[in-house]
Amino acid sequence: MEFIDLKTQYRRLEPLIRQRIDAVLERGSYIMGPEVGELEEKLAGFAKAKHCISCASGTDALLMPLMAWGIGPGDAVFAPAFSFFATAEVVALLGATPVLVDINPDTFNIDPDKLAAAVEAVKKGDPKLHPLPVQAMGGALKPKAVITADLFGQPADYAPILDMAAKQRLAVLEDAAQGFGGVYRGQRACGLGCHAAATSFFPAKPLGCYGDGGAIFTDDDELADLCRSIRVHGKGSHKYDNARIGLNGRLDTLQAAILLPKLDILGEEIEARQLVAKRYAEGLAGSAVATPKVPDGFVSAWAQYTVRLKNRDAVAAALGKAGIPTGVYYPKTLAAQSALAYLGYGADAFPEAEQAALEVLSLPMHPYLNEKEQRRIIDSLLHEAKPQA
Ligand SMILES: *Cc1c(COP(=O)(O)O)cnc(C)c1O
């Protein structure tokens, strides 16, 4: 049994993918070949965003808009306390300070009320309003941007976040690395009206390539131009005119060629994931396994199907013995990562994130998970899960 089955999809698309790869090999345009532009156009159409700028990874897709906005030392960038490391890493990499915010325990996403409190706390430099990094004490930092994460594929709650951000003049960057294909109030992830959105094409994400890749989405013409420049060493009017400091952040033509046929079936695959999620929810209902909640108006892309368990580690070990792969995303909060210890957050700063880190277990989830395999996973879980720790 596979945790995320990439082979079945490959068998399904094999002739199309090989044709696309062959076309690139025959032409030899490995860097910024025509498939890159074709993909960007189709991705922008899928998400209904004005611009799509493909790039080398989801991490670069987060980094480049922050660089374009001039985020740096003295700036506060708000981010959820429970996410993949890159969500906060890009902030620290630019010398700005990640100000972490606790999550909503039902959705694992940033809590909009706590986010609003965190912004006020940074403005006043007052840790009584919200746990603050030592760098923000006494009003030393300027609030600049919010990075939300669409964790496990479910969009964050954008209406209150965008409302607050407009009042506080903050830029909002949607980290949709796991969320591409998800829907919030009728609009697809990366087209939700944030100032910019970032996704990843890491193979295990809902839309994955065969290596690293990512993309930025925005409706802002100026931001799009800046990201296109930053993507190629801050290029100006031509390749050897460097107007600003940038990166080598391009998506390979081969990866664009692989993504094109995959994008054509993404909508259908997202539908198939809904069915898998429904079978888990029904099979585990009323048990000691708490299944994920998807509020009205949200559709998850189900990058992960993550349950909560009081005896998580024992269940994970028992399932592993039975040949059922599981994952713990994430065993630590961002505040507990050694690399961010310099922020000086206390061990109990983000109680919901800390509780999640102890209880979460991600189950096999992909569009090709069959009913028989899923029955076995559900039966094993019902057998092993205990109501008490
Ligand atoms: C995967 C992921 C990233 C980083 O994407 P890469 O393509 O691996 O650089 C960023 N944020 C979140 C939430 C992710 O899951």
C-alpha cells in the first residue's frame, strides 16, 4: 500500500507525459521553453488569477513576493505556528521576524482572531496581547505581511484575514503549497484575492511534478513583473542587465511538460479525493479517531488526510506493522524548531499547535486509493485507537 500513489497516475498518463518529454528533448529548449509559458497560462486560468509566474520550488514561490515587497530586518511577518518549516523560514531568510500565531484546532489553519490580536500586539510591542518574539518587544517591529497556509489542502479562512489586512495595510501571501485545487466560497485557491499566492509542485503535493517546482499567482501587474525579474537574477531590460538582487528561480521546461497533462486531470482527481475523504469520515464516525472538519463553503484539496488520536504513536506503530504507511505532519510546532529558538517563544506559547503536534496522524490519501485498501486502514484504526492516552 502506498501513502501517496504516484505510479498509478503515471500509468494512466504515461503516453501523454512521454510525448511531452520527447518534444522537449527533440527541441532542446531546457530553460524557459514554450511549455513553461503554456503551463503558466493554463495555471492562471485554472485558479482565475491574472498572472502566474512558475518557479523552481514552493519555497521560492513564497520567497520571491516577499523580496519584491522589500521585506527585511525590522519587519514583522505573521505566520501560523503549525505548518511546514518553509512557511516561516522564508521570513527569517530575509532577516525579517516571523511572528507566529496559533491555529484553529478544527481546521489546523491560522486563527483569524488571534492573528488580529498579534498585529495589535506587535504595534504596541505588548506581549500581554499575544505571545511575541523577543525581537518585537517595545514596538521594535513594523507589521508588513501575513503568510497563511492552506494546511493539508484546506484553504484558510480568507474573508476575515483579508478584511483585517486591508485595515492594517498588510500584504497577504497565501501559502497554497498543499492547497492547490481547494476552494473557498466558490473560488479556487491561488485566486482568492490575496496580494500573492504560492504553490509547490513537489511530487507529493496535489499537483506534483517529477522533481522540484512551484508557482506564484497574483492580480498585481507590478508584483508579477518584479517576480519575473527576481526569478532570473533580478534581470532588467536584458539578461546581462541586473536591476536588483534576485535568484536562479526558474521552473525547468521538462517539469512544465510533465505538469501539463497532470493539470488536465487535476479537477477530476480532486473529485476522487473527496470520495476517499467521505469514506474515511463515514468509516471512522463515532470512534476515538477524530476526522478532519471541512466547514461549509470550503473544499479541501486533501493533500493529506489528517486525523487526531490520543494514542497517536502507538497507533502509527501498529499500522506500520500491518503494512499501512502513515505520516506525522508535523511532530513539532514552528516555535519549537531549533532554527527558530532565537525568537524566544515559550514552550506553551501556542497551545493548539502544541496539542496538534502530539495528536496528528496523516493516513494514506490519493485519488487512486481503492475501497478495499481503505477498508483495511479503517478497520485497523478502529481496532487500535483508544479514547484515552
Ligand atoms: C511543501 C510546502 C512548502 C515548500 O514547497 P517546496 O516546493 O518543497 O519548496 C511550503 N509550504 C508548505 C505548507 C508546504 O507544504
